[in-house]
Amino acid sequence: MFKRILRSLIKKILPLVFKILLKFKLNRRVINFLNEKSYFSNNNYDFSSIIKSIIKDEKIIALDVGAQGGFNSDNFFSKKYHCFFDDILVDPIKTDSDKLEEKKQIINKGLWSNKEKKRLFVLDNRPGSSSMYLPEKDNFDLHNIKKKDYSNYDITREYEVQCDTLDNLLQEINIKNLDYLKIDTQGAELEILKGMSNYNPLLIRLEVHIFSMYKDVPSWNELLNYLYKMNYVLIDWKGIGSHNTRIPAEMDMIFIPNFTNDEGKKAILNSKSKFLSLMLIFGQLNLLKIIMRKFNIQNQEIEKVEDLYFN
């Protein structure tokens, strides 16, 4: 009863609070702050014990393409789950990859749709914005980049990089299965996916440009259409950075096998323990419970956990 009363009071107070925030030009800042906190609300849980009971001694094989700063360097999911992964990092410039603290498997080649040489344009003032595509300053205003900061996106180095397909490079290091794929390559995501046909990750996280700040980058709907043809479905997105549009100019998008058809169901059930673990790690609780019910997967520990994103 107390919760119901509190919720009713909050519903009546919020419109007044919003007007005050609007008056002081704070509404977007507060909303963005709350959105960020809400998105990662399930990080308040520690699913480590549940994952250990599910996955046993197995490791989740992860490929991090665009591993600037190391595996999961942006802390998209909690570091407490790193112990469940065997990660492979991709950095085509060896001198840069040598700086990485994590010395696991590092691929010093570029990924592309075929085997060829490509030019990598390095932005030393913003290393995470280096790309196989040239910056397009005419679109910087959509990303709310101030003119005084345009010089941060000047090309400072260029490298000729030997590229190969994801299939070929993983086979070279004897990786037979891939469970988690993250690609953050400033526009090259579609070309990289075109080089993957022998692997079916259980979860794919991509950086997707709605309004690209690079020249000749394929449209974001081409990327989504390609993934849907690969039998993946989009289950989540999160805006990246600032923007002057009503939708984010860039997003992190998360895809899983299409659980509504037999092919997707088979992919999930063939690696059930790893799929459950990845969905917990990424905080996808309500959807995970729905999929578990559809596939008759029993786990009482997962069933009793509330998805804080929806509370």
C-alpha cells in the first residue's frame, strides 16, 4: 500500500518538477542521467554465482574488434564478469596493441569482407575515432561537435593494413566457436560481418552510425537488414555521445539469434548455458525469462530475479 501511495504522489509531483527543470534548462541533463542509470540498473545484481552454476568450467569465447584500451574497455558490462570470458582482441597496429595491458590473444590485422590491403586513418587526438573511412566534417554538427574541436578529428597518421575475413583469422588461431562478438570500427561493421559465415555468435554488439561522421559509410539500415538475413534480431540499443537530433547519431545495438524461428532456437539451445550467461551479463532479464518459457528452460534462480530496468 505504501508503494502504491508513493507512486501516485510521484506521478503528481513529476510534472511540476519537469517544469522547474525546463525553466532552468536542466531537463535533458537530468533525463539523460536517469536514462543512463536506468539502462544499467541490473548492474546492481551480481549474477556470478548463477553463471558459475550454469556455465561450470566453460569459457565464453569473445572477439573484441576495435579493442581500444582492452577488452570491454568502455565497461559496457560489469568487470566482475570478465573472468567468464576468453577474449581475443583485434588491433591492426602492432605498436598500439603492445600498449594493451591484457596480453591474451591479439590479432594484428584488420578485418574486412575479403583479403586485401586497406588504409587506416589514425586520429591520435581521438584514437577511438580512427577508421578505414575518411572523416566527414560536414556531418559533425549532427554529433554536436563544436567547431573549436574539429581539429581533434584531423588525420595524424595513415597505415596500410593487411585485412582478412573474420572466418580466416579465427581459423588461423584455431577458434572453432565464437560466442560473443563486439565490433566498434567507426563504419566498417557491415564489411566485417560480410566476412563471417562460419561462426554464429550468441550475442553481437555493434556500434551503429545513424548519421555517420565518415564518408561513404553504408547506411545503418543496410547493416540491420544484413543481420536480419543472418537470422539475428535486434533486442536493445543505447545512444552514444551527444547529438543535435531527436535520436542519437550513434548507437550501441545488441543482437541475438532470432528466437522466434527454428534456426534461432537451435542456435540458442545448442549453447544454452553460454546464452543464459550472456543474457544475464548484459542485464536482459525479462526477455531471457520469455525465451526460457518458450523453450521450456528451467532455472528457478533466474526466474525469481526482478528486472530492475522495468520496475
